[in-house]
Amino acid sequence: MNGAFWRSKRVLITGHTGFKGSWLSLWLQSVGAEVVGYALGPPTEPNLFTTAKVADAMISVLGDVLNRDHLQNTIEKYRPEFVFHLAAQSLVRQSYKNPVDTYATNVMGLVHLLEGVRVVGGVRAVVCVTSDKCYENRNWVWGYREYESMGGYDPYSSSKGCSELVAAGYLNSFFNKNKYSEHGVALATARAGNVIGGGDWAKDRLIPDVVQSLMTGQDIILRNPHAIRPWQHVLDPLNGYLMLAEGLYEDGPAYSEGWNFAPADSQPVFQVVDQLLSLWGLHLSVKQDESDQPHEDAYVMLDSTKARVKLGWSPVLDLRTSLGWIVEWVKSYQTAVNMRRVSEAQIQRYMEITQNNGIPDSQTTDMLPGAGLLDLVHETIIIRDTKGKIRYWNRGANDMYGWKSEEAIGHVSHELLQTKFPKSLNEIERELAGKGRWEGQLVHSTRNGKKLMVKSRWILKRGDDEHEDKVFEMNQICQP
């Protein structure tokens, strides 16, 4: 996202008291947007909205999206240029208990929002956030694309499929791309995978349930340990929503459609729990709930190729890094520090990474041993000069390869790691010099001789002269 773009923009967020809405509100506040929120009170206690004092720098309107007149009057009063519709009943298990409320909120709530936009006028861009579960689930082992059929087994999932149909109906009937010059409204839907992050206390969600066990020392009970989901830190899809809104504002017809935002890889529940326990540094008993459970889809995966190609969006934080940021957030919460500052610091850290192609710039790098930013990124990051000598070696590289920073720095990286290349190193370096980046698969050797297949990304950062050029190398183990 472009922080400067949002300065002084008028933005309405429905559902701003929820988990994702609170993070989005904080982010937009931090870049100088004029933010108005419309929602019921926070859905849990505790909650991020209150804990991080989200309301301090925005207008917060208490209201129900089912109250059509109140919602429309709010749009008319504050005249937003952008609307992010996040208000929803967002839990599968809750939809079994209260299907009528689920359909009412998720379907008619969206109808009321879009009707308000249509009647009042003045809104330039609308992003309706639905769910990865809006698709007709066929338990495929590949990701769903935006043109797949809508569906849903349970009330929640089918209500999100219905929401997509509502949005499509309004797009075709009232905000048609071919008549954009007449109405001036750009409308898109956003479908994200399983979102995680600090400040989520929702009931019957994996990460909040595990965090609660870690904070209390109770056994962890898993309902579906082998369920596979596209886990991603909340800031990754929010970044996608913001980039999408920018595109809608600048060229509405080109972006008025459905969009997927999800990581390339999905992982089973039990692996997520294992990593979270490791990062927390506590061993707890993990058991499976053997009681009868409502149906939940075993496999949910999205294909985000369109967002990557047309928006230039990609997830920044891998799963381990995302879980590390959650541990950092929760442990800060336990010490009763200022959680608004903690949350804003994570947003700022994320923006620094995204604005520098996934890595901080050279000035930031000089401060990193104290700030610990690169050491919080569990992807390995190696900085070397153009002759291959290692100048920086982060904690992720230590964990993956076995050499400590003081042992690795000064060595030629390809010699230390006994790198095997897919083609000649000269060819790779010519591509790096010409394009400024190179990506491919390499084979590395660890300190104990183990062979690792890694996905490697190199970025050339040029200095004032060629002797100051640096290569940033980021590596991730290829999943079997």
C-alpha cells in the first residue's frame, strides 16, 4: 500500500470494532486518513479495539448494519470516499447456533451498505470483504480461483457465497463497469484465507484458543488437527485490501471484480500448533476433541495469482514469522504495556519491510542488531557484497544452517553453503545485474552436512559506486 496516498482520504469502515477492522483502523490512522467506523460494540472481552484504544483517533459510530436508515444516515453525514465493509458474523460454529442472524448480518447487512452507497452517492471505492469459504468446496488440493462457483456447506460459508452474489448483482445493475463515467463507483470483493494476529480473542478459533491455553497452562484441545488452511498474518490481507482500494480509486473498471488474498502454501492445524508452542517456549499436552463436531471443510485453499500479477500484492510474513509476531504481541499484553504502541510498531515494521521489497533498506540494516527487525523474520536473510562475502547473517540463517553470525560473516556464502545452482553462477549474476533481482531453487549444505533445497530470492541494492553494491539473499526451505 502507498501510505502517502491515504493522507486526508475519508474512509468508512464497517465492523471497525472487530479484529480485522481494528487493525485496519489503526493502519489508516497511522498514515493520516480520516477514519469513521460503524459497528456494534466489540464482539469479545477482551478485544483489540479497547485494548489498543483504536477509537482515540477516529470517529466511532455505534450501529447495526441491519439498521438501514442509521447506516445510510452515517454515510450521508460523513461522505466517505472509500468504504471497507467488514461487518459480519464471522464464525462457522456460531452460524450453526444462530443461522438466521448469520444470514441477516452477512447478506442483508451488505445489501443495506450497498444501497446506502447507491442512494447517497459520493463514494469512489467499495471493498466488500467476504471469505475464502464463499466457494463451493470440492475438497480440491489446489487453490480456488476467482471464477469458481460460489457455494458453502454451512450457514456461514453459504452466507458468504450469498454475499458475493449480492455484490455481483449491485455491480452489474447499479455500478456497472461499462457505465463507470455515469455513477463513478468502483466495487470489488476480497476473499482472504485464515487470518491470524495479535489481539484476536474470538471463540472457537485456533490461535485464540491455543493462546488462551498458553496463558493459563491448560491442555490444548484440537477439533480438526489435520484440517488444512491458508494461514496468514492479518496485515498481509489488509495490505491487499488497501492496494485494491487504491486501484479502484485510480482505475475503477479495471479492478471491479472478485480478488483472492492468501499465501501460496497452506498448512495443517497440528503444524501451526507445534510452531506456536516452540516460539512460546512452553510444552503443553495437545489432545484431539473426540466428541461430535459440526461439519467444517477439511481443505480450504485459494489461488492468489491474479492479485500477485495485477495488483503486485504478495504476502510478506511467512507462517513462522506471523506466529512470532503474535507471541511478541501477546507477551507484551501480559506485561500491561501500551498495546496501541505495540500494534502501531508492528504496522510500521510491516510497512518498512513491504516498502523495501521485503527487506529494510541499508540505513535500517545498520540499526538492526539493536532493533532486532531482521532477526524477527524467520526467513533466512544474508547480506553479501558482490564478491560473495557475507556482511550480515540473521537469526533465521543461524537456525537453518547452523553457523552463528560471527562464524559466517566474512566467508564467501556459496563456498560456506556449498551452493549448487540450477545454471551457471555467471548467468545468474548477469541476470541479477540486469534486472536487479533473481529467483530460483538452490541446494545448500548445513553445518552438519545436511542438504537443503531452498527457494532463493536475491535483490541487488546499488550503492554510490559498484564497491558499495550489496546483495540481499532470502531463502526458505522448499516444502516436500
